[in-house]
Amino acid sequence: MAEENKHPKVLAKQAKEVRLPTSAYGLALSDDDNLCHVTGMDGGVHAVEIQSGKTKRIGGHDSYAASLERLPGSQTLISAGYDGRILWHDLAKREVVRDVKAHDFWSWQMKVSADGTRLASVTGRYACGGYKYEPAPEVEPSVRVYDTATGEHLAKFPHIPPVQSLAFSPDNRFLAAGNLMGEIRVWDLAKREQVAKWTTGSFTGWGIIKGHYYTGGIFDMRFSDDSNELLVCGMGSTRDPAAGNGKQLWQRFDWRSSPAKKLDETHSGEHGAGLMETLDQHPSGEYFVMAGRLFKGNWNVAFFDTATGKLLHSLDCGMRCSKARFNAAGDKLFIAGTVSQSNDKKKIKQFGRLKVFNLS
């Protein structure tokens, strides 16, 4: 059971925990709070019945399946994986109806626009080692955009690989992407041109303990409801890449300023240490959630006031959190992730978890 730290304004209480066949990375909710879908380490797309705990594989990738999105108002799921493929899954037919090879390397993250008409996926590799990191030229476009109805390739945008995260603006006009070195670029989708670029060095560290390489980067991002600000998350700089002991960090930017202006970040005294992997905005717009891994401290899931950045509520979820999503009603939070793996090979397929929290 998750350990909670209570603050005023919002409370989260664990209501359900479901064991999953594999470590979970992607999460897509449905109109029914008793049904969702996850992707994970086994490459599969799994339907999950919350109350019964039953799961069923409905399709999958040849390698890890990193992302999963549901097209708004439809029975179509779209997944992206480390095989570089993007798959369209028809839930009514229970089959893959479109298969697009988007990248020669991994899809780090894939998301669908708010209006459901476009998807974007990011890629890029980083070869660890050496005394100094020199970004290698792209061997393929780091950012690709597709039509969700037809699978048609609509646009490609350059970045410095590896590019790990992306976000569409709620007004569907802009696409942002962030990389390992903390560089963020924003493009106007209609004009297909870059409109902003800046670097935040807070998320990237150079390892000198147990390895010499850069670590961190921007792991997730989302625009504000008015599309004028960009919220990003990851882990603060660390000198021990293997430990993952940088501070739990989010930053918010006015990206329309030139240069982009940092407006706020995780407040002093309101964080521990650990990599933060996922963000979501509550439907009310009043607060957002950030979640990930816990190295040191007392939480790896926390709720923050959107306007002030103040910590409202936090808890130790008892697992690595890969994806957090609010339901449409805003009274539940779903978190997909992984508990520590067992040394018993017979139990190794049961370390994925889905946890549901009631919000009040």
C-alpha cells in the first residue's frame, strides 16, 4: 500500500492494485474507469480489467513498447516501440490495422494531438563513453509527425539526438521536443518551422562515478492549457549516473519569450532524489502530478499547484512510476509502472503494476 504525506487541497488514496504480465511503460485510459490498456517490456499491448485484475494481450511490438495513446472518441489505440514501429490497434476487431516503420532506432516517446488528427514520435541514440560528449549528426530525423487517420508522414524536424520527450500544444498549433542535453525546440506545425529553442542545463549530469557519460535529460513535458507555457520534468544533475540520485525536478517556462524565460521549478525543501518520468495536468487545471523513481526522500508521486508551484500532496507509490494519467472526471489517478524484480525466475513476469488512486 502506498505511503501518503497529507497536505490540504488534494488527497490521493490507493483504491486498487493490479499485477501486470510485464513491466508497464505506456498507459491509455478508456471512457470506462474499469478498463485501460498498458504497454511494456514484453512489447505487448494489454487490456486490463481493473476490478477483476484480468489482463489480455491484444497485439504488440518486436521489442519494448514505450508509448500508448488512444484516439479521442474512438476504439483505436496507437502504440510505439523500441523496434521503431508505430502500430494502430482496432479494439473492436482486436487486431493491428496499420503498421508504420517510423524510425531505424527506438521510439523514445510518442503522443497524439488534442484533436486526435496527428501523432508525433521522437528518436535518436547516444553512444556512452569518451571524455567529452560531442553530439553526433542525425542519421535520421529526430522528430516525425504522422496523420492518425491514414498513417501518412506529414513532417520531420531536426534536433540533437537522443530526443526523449515531446508534447503537442492544446490548441494543436505547436509541437515541442526535449533531448538528453536539456535542449528544447518548438515548431509551428502549420508553417513547419522552428519558433523557439533554448537549453536548460538543470536536467543533465556528467557521470564521474561508475561511468563517464552524460545522464538525465528531459523525460516528459506538456503545454499549459492556454498553450503559452511549457512544463518539463526529469532529474537534477548528478555525478553518479548509475545511482539516479539527482533531485526530483520540474521546471516551467514561458516559451514565447525570446529567449524562453524560466518561471518556476520544484521549490526548495519540497523534493527528494530520483528520476521523474511522467507529468499530467488535472482536468480542472488547478494542479498537476509528477511521478517517477524514488532514490531518497519520502515521495515519488506528488501533486503541485499549477499557479504557485507549491507542493499540495505527495506519496510513496512503492514502485517505479512510468506513466501517470488522470481520468476525464478528475476523481481518479492511474499509475503504471514496475516493482522490484524477483530473483525467482518463475515470478519475473509479475513485476508490472497498475495502481488506481481515488482523489478528493
